[in-house]
Amino acid sequence: MYFYERRECDVSLNDKTQKIFPSSYTLDQMLEKMWNMPKRPNILVKPSENAKWYVKWIDPTTIEDSIAKQRSFRDLKGYTMWIIELEK
């Protein structure tokens, strides 16, 4: 597994490709949950320290465009996003 952190970033919201988890989970717990999902997500977002976790899947070729689109109309201060490559 490989992942890297990006600050003040998010990708488009789509209820079909997004799952929400409690804020009490740790990063390690979230990575483990993602590893065990049938369609492995590649984006993990936490809008603030006390916010819920958002697990998403987006086409890897569109990640940068989606980030730019979100930055154009949303305030993303405090957001942390992890881009994840899960391989078994």
C-alpha cells in the first residue's frame, strides 16, 4: 500500500462512490477498512480534526482536475486528503 497526504484538498462528492465513517476512527483503522472493501477506494478525506471520515473512489486520471474544481468554489481550509494506492 502506498499513500500520500495533501492539505486543503478534496475531490467531488458523489453519494454512489462515497462512504462515511465515525470521527473516532484512527488513520490506521480507516486504511484497514479500506483494504477490506470489495471495490477499494483511493481517496480518504477528513475535513477537520473532529469531522467524520469520507472514503471515496475516483478515477485516478481525474484526481487533479477534481481537486482544482473543488478549490474553485469551496473553502478547503482544514481539510486533509490522502490519495491511496491499495494493492494486494
